[in-house]
Amino acid sequence: MTKAAASDDRFPGFHESLIGTDFKETYGCKCSECGYEFAAKPSLLMLSGVNKGSGSCIECKTLLRLSIDDSGEYMNSARWEAPNDRP
């Protein structure tokens, strides 16, 4: 994607700040539902500049939205509320 695409409304969630990022192999993540801590790898969307991903908690099996936090050191999680709401 080009810088012109970054400001385009057709690419929600696009973050120029992720382009060229040296991603970590895995990120620490804490389940927003049960508090279990696990490791998560960056999604293909994240590697492409869109800070969105998904995964399930290993402990409680809750489907989670994942995103890299602003510091770039940790991954945030939030429960997916609607089954048709995709990253």
C-alpha cells in the first residue's frame, strides 16, 4: 500500500506506523476475559500495516480481537462481540 492509501477511508485500521516495523517473533498477550497470559504472533494483516488480528484464549477458548499496543511491546486483546464482525 502506498501513503495515499493510508489516508483512504477504504482501509480502516491501516497504520502507517506499522509499515517497516521490525516485528517480534511473539508478543505477550493477556486474555481480556479470564486474564490468562499467552504468546501471540503477529497476523498477516499486521505485517501488512493493518493493526488487526484474531485468536482464541488457550485457557477459556474465547475468540479475541488482537492488536499491537502503541509501545510495540505487547498485544492487546478484546472479546469479539458479534460473530459477523471480522478484522
